[in-house]
Amino acid sequence: MRAITHERQGEAVRVLSLRELSEPPAPAAGQVLVRVLSRPVHPGDLLGVEGVPGVTGQRFASPRSPGLEGMGVIEAVGDGAGELRPGLRVAFFPVPGAWSEFVTAPAGLVVPVPDGVGDETAALMLVNPLTLLTLLRAVEDSRHGDAGPIVQTAAGSSIGKLVGAAALRHGFPLVNLVRGSAGKQALRNRFPELPVISTADADWRSQVRDATGGRGAGTVLDAVGGSLTGDLVALLADGATLISYGALGSGSTALESLALTSRELTVRGVSVGRWLTRTAEERAEDVAFATRLAETDPDLFEVAGTYDLADYAEAITHARRPGKNGTVLLTSPAS
Ligand SMILES: NC(=O)c1ccc[n+]([C@@H]2O[C@H](COP(=O)([O-])OP(=O)(O)OC[C@H]3O[C@@H](n4cnc5c(N)ncnc54)[C@H](OP(=O)(O)O)[C@@H]3O)[C@@H](O)[C@H]2O)c1
């Protein structure tokens, strides 16, 4: 089978290569073998390949294939795989090695794809909606009943648009931040009801203060971080929370430079990587939410472009292109 692999962390297009590996053995009890047809290039996948700043250069004992999410067709099932059977179209998360033509997955992490959901939507059906739920729970925890405005950065991202749609559906006050005028226009077209502000405007901080009614944000949902953190903390109301869930930005902000103590501010990290710590019942509810969303709102699972596995370098370049809309997919043939 073909697989994109790497043996050490480093610049993605340099350390990754397409290899021919032997196919996985027949699945053991409780496992299924999936022929993967489509998988996303998520920012988190690239972080896994390149390492986070300060923690790069890790080497692996055997070639590692990135990716935790994808969709495909079940090839074989082990004993005790429940209703899963060969030929069934499924999505999976979190299953390491999604950037390969086959993965062996625990049956419990494999989800049948409803007939009405296309392959491209199915490939994106789990991570982003589960991240949305993780973020909404963190927002809920942070607010102690306060209905103050929420500010989100990178609002034009795939996750940001899910948050935007959730704000409209549930009626919470959201202020969208993007980094440029093109992104601002695109998001205004998408969500005309929601304020959108570009951090490229010299007066963006005062625009946010106006949009939050002058009293500051109750919560900031931040995927950018870096040197923007100080500005975002300054936009919080006293006692409020900055929820960090991504590191798209550059530079850094010293914790000591933030008036956390005197203003009783909270900075909290959130990761969908901890989703498996939820109970089986909670995870089933979350997956049912994600599946429903894929059925009812496929436009929230926008695809920026599709590339064969062999064209991974172009796919990664596209995934990092400013102004792209949606997520890039890597595909492989059905047989
Ligand atoms: N913590 C978790 O569990 C978790 C899970 C999933 C995703 N995430 C994070 O969520 C974020 C969004 O992921 P996604 O897949 O939705 O992203 P995406 O669809 O690829 O979109 C990326 C967005 O980020 C914007 N952006 C890129 N660099 C930026 C910068 N330096 N400053 C401001 N904006 C910038 C882009 O704006 P332009 O349109 O201007 O190019 C684009 O709108 C990522 O940081 C990802 O790592 C976290």
C-alpha cells in the first residue's frame, strides 16, 4: 500500500515521502481494516509532522504516517466488530496513520457514514464538529452564567465558521476577527448578521471594544496566539477567560506581561486530543451530533481542494495558502 511517512520531525515537504509499505495484517478482535479513500490535511497534522516551536526534531523508531481522521470502506473485520461489515462506508477518528491507503482501527472509533453524506463531507465529519463541541463546552465553563460577548480569532477557518454557525443557531453574541480585508469580506458574505473585524485595520482594537459594548469580551476563543495574545488579553473584561486552541500566529507573549492576577483572568488550553477521556455514552452523543451536522449542513464542511496521496507536497502548500476556504483533502483510489 502507499503511505506518506516520515522518520523525524521537520519542515513537512522535506521530511515526508511517499512509500510503498506492506498492507496491514487481518484485523484482530475488536478491530476493522479500512481502505481509506479520503483524509484531510489539518493544521494539527502538520504540527505533528513539524513539531511545536521549541519541541521539534523528534525522531521515530519506525516510519510514522500522519493523520488521525479520514473516511473509506471497510475491507475486513475482526471478531466482535458489532454491526460493522466489509463494504460499509465509514469515517474514523482518532486513528493514527490516516495518510496511508489502509488503517487498522478499533471498531469503537469507526462511524458508519449516512447514505446522504458524500465522501468529501464524510472525510471531515468528525474532527471539526468534535472540536466545536469541545470549544463550546469550554466557553460554557468559562462564563459562569455571564452572557458577555465572545470574540474569536481566525474566524474564517473551518472551525471558525462552525463557531459562527453555532452562534447564530444558539443566539450567543459573537465578534469575528480575521487577519485581512479579503477574509473580512468573505466572512461578511457568509455571516452578514455577525460583526467581523480585520486585525489589519489600525484601529481594530477600538472596533472590538465598540463591538463588545465597551465592557470587554467575556471569552476569547483564540487559534492564533503568539504576539497577538497580549492584545487579546487586553480586550477581555476583568474576570474573563482566554481559551487557546491553536498556534497559527508567530512570536510569543510572556505570561508575566499579562495582568492575570490583578484582573483575575484565566488562560485555558483546549484540545480535541482529550476527547477520548469522555465516556462512551458522551462520545456516542458527540458523534451523533457530528453525523447530523454532516447530513443537514454539508456547506459547513467546505473542501478547498483534493489531491492524490502522491501529490502531498502540493496539497500541503495549498493547505497553508492564505485566503483558502475550507480544508484540503488527500485522496486514494477505491481499488
Ligand atoms: N485544539 C484543538 O483540539 C484543535 C482541533 C482542530 C483545529 N484546531 C486549530 O484550529 C485552528 C483552525 O483550524 P482549521 O482546520 O479550521 O483551519 P483552516 O480551515 O485551515 O483555516 C485557517 C485559518 O486561519 C487563518 N490564519 C492562518 N494564519 C493566521 C495568522 N497568522 N493570523 C491570523 N489568522 C491566521 C487563515 O486566514 P486567511 O483566510 O486570512 O488565510 C484561515 O482563515 C488551527 O489553529 C488548528 O490547529 C485545534
